Amino acid sequence: MRAKTRLQHKVITANGRLLPLTEKQQLWAFRHCLSHYAFRTKSGMTTCMDCGHQWNETKTKNCHCPRCGTRLEICDTLQRKYRDKSYYSILTTQDGLQVQRVFLLTADYRKGKKAGYYSMEIVRYWLDDNGRTAVTALRRTIGYYQDSFVFDNCLELRNDNYVYRRIADCKVYPYYSATDKLRRNGLKGSLSNIEPMELMKSLLKDSRAETMFKAGRKRDLDYFLQHPMYFDLYWNTYKIVMRNQYHISDISLWIDYIRLLERCGRDIHNAYYVCPLDLKAEHDRYQERERIIQERERREAQRKKALENEERFRELKSKFFGLSFTDGLIVVSVLESVDDYYKEGNALHHCVGQCEYYLKPNSLVFSARIDNKRIETVELSLDTFKVLQSRGLCNRNTEYHDRIIQLVQKNARKIRKRMTA
């Protein structure tokens, strides 16, 4: 791709001046971006796959290697070798530009030997002080998998695409440099798993993001960056929260609570309502009020509204109907009608029906069940294919919470196929 803009010409010049990756950075990635295992045979002989040390271990799930001290997950297996991969990022500066360098870390493990690992740079995101971006990356081959790259190719100017954005949303090396403007706008310390490039562009363009990041409200900022509509709608309400130094324990639950306040006619610019002492209890109380109000309204125009919503819902979600997957115990299935959303919300006492999740175009809602008994309701983003939230009875997490999230994200490929079908 030929450079056309002034930024792209500057990027081409700076692209060859970046320093090589250091061993310290690679070691950090190996320690923090990969899972670490100990392989144990039936005799109890356990091998640390990081350093190759062998000993007898009686613990069932996790242990520490006596030699290298690494915390390991124990696997009872006769397997002798395996390979693991992960993406990670380095933030640095070059010629007045902020750069996010994304590497693919590959580690090879063999029983009785020290693990070997190496990194390959895949993509570089370049950002100027006006929030404009350019990309230099490896060329992709034709293929479904995201790491289908021509690895012997050069990092050249490319058009941005979903794959580059997806792999750039990864762990960031904690010691990084930033441009003067980004440092002035608050970029320092941990990024708290916020997508790096999205955060930096927001800090340069949006004073609200700067205010929240400097105030240490990074989890809340991450949610608002993923839900810009709520950022615009409830920013004035959120400023009241900050002014009263109120800690929000669950930002997605708080947003749902504010939406419920609006529908119940409460003043969402009053600290008494927007800063409750018990967020969950108030959320549940107004959820019940909303349910009563909706029941009253439904008796007046239930047939007409249901038909309108059903038709719109089918336009949005019919391509996903019949989608279901299981891990042998838990069965996760797409909700296939508006009535299913209300039944799900009423059964688990949450607001998936009352808050009209069935009309959200960029998310998909699943019901997780065991023996046809509802366990949790899962909302998946159709933009990032990440689980936005998973709620059990009265918005509590069940003992299967992490297992349900892993099952949904493990089957994201099936959902993508439905979108392109």
C-alpha cells in the first residue's frame, strides 16, 4: 500500500527506527500471557513444563514448582509436549507518534526440558496527537483463522481490518512510554485491560475519558468505551456519581438501574437515586416497579406491541435461531422470541425482558440451562464477540458462571458463521 497522507509518510519513515524487543519484555509475556502447567503421571511423578523439574506431587489442582517457583495448573496426562500461543502488546513512542506493537508469542514445551519461546511482531498501530491512526502489519493470507499471516513478510503499510483490531486487544507490557500529550491527558499506570488503542484515542479526543481515567475509574471507563451510547446518555448522571465520590460496584448493573429509574419517572440527576446505599437491592426494587408498570401497559396494548416487537426481533435475530451448544452438562441456547425474554427475566428475576434486550441490534442473548432448568442469562457482543454480562437468579453469579462464559466464547466461531451465512 502506498502512502497517501502526511501521517502515512511519517509512519513509513519511523517504521524502521523502532528498537528490537528485549529479553525482559519477552520474559514478562511468557510469565503473564500464557498458562503454566505441570504434567503428572499415574505414579504421581510431576513435571514442571516451564523448567523441566520433576518431583512427586499430591495436590489436585494447583501447585508451585520447587525449583522455579512458578504457580502451575496440574494436568494428569501422559502427554510429553505441547505448544501454546498468545498475543501481547508493547506501547512506545517514535518520532512523536504513539505506537502499539503487537507480538505473537509462541512457546514450545517438552517434558524434562526448559520451555523455549519466541516472539514475532504482527502489527503496529500508529497514533498522532490528533487521534488519527495508521497501521503497519504483516500481510494476511486467505483463511478463516485470525493468525493466518505471511510470517516471512515485512511490516508494511496496510488497511486496518477486524483481525488487526481483534489481536491488538491484548495484555500490555506494564512499563511503557507515551507521548507528551497522552501523558498530559493522564496515560500512566495500569490500563486495567482496556483496549489500548481505543483508550488512547479517547484520551486524545474525549475529555470525559480523560476525566474518568485520571480519577482512577478505569473499569467504568472500559464499560463506557464499549457502550458509547450510554456514555452520551448518562454522562451528566455519572458526573453526580463522581462528585459524590460514590463507588459503583457493578457498572453494567448501575446502567440498568439508571434506565429503570428513567422508566419509573425518577430524577436521574438526583444523588439520592443515582448513588444508592445498596445498588442491587434498589435495582431489584425498581425492577419490580417496572414489571408492574409494564404489566399494566401490556394489558392495554399487549397484542399490538408484542406483534411489533416480535417482527422487529425476528428481523434482528432470526439468523441465530436454533443456535445451541453444550459442554456435556450446561446447554446454552439463543432466546428465540420476545416471550422467551420475558419468561427468562421473570424466572431469574432480572431485567432482560423489561429493559428490551431483544431489540439491541449489537448483542445476542442466550439462556444457560442444566436439565432444562435456567441457570444464567448471557449477553454476547456481536461487535467484539465477548461476553458483556452473565446473570443468574437476582443478578447473582452461580457456581457455573466462569464455565458458562468460557463455553459461550469458545463457540464464538459458530456465531460468526451465522452472521455471514
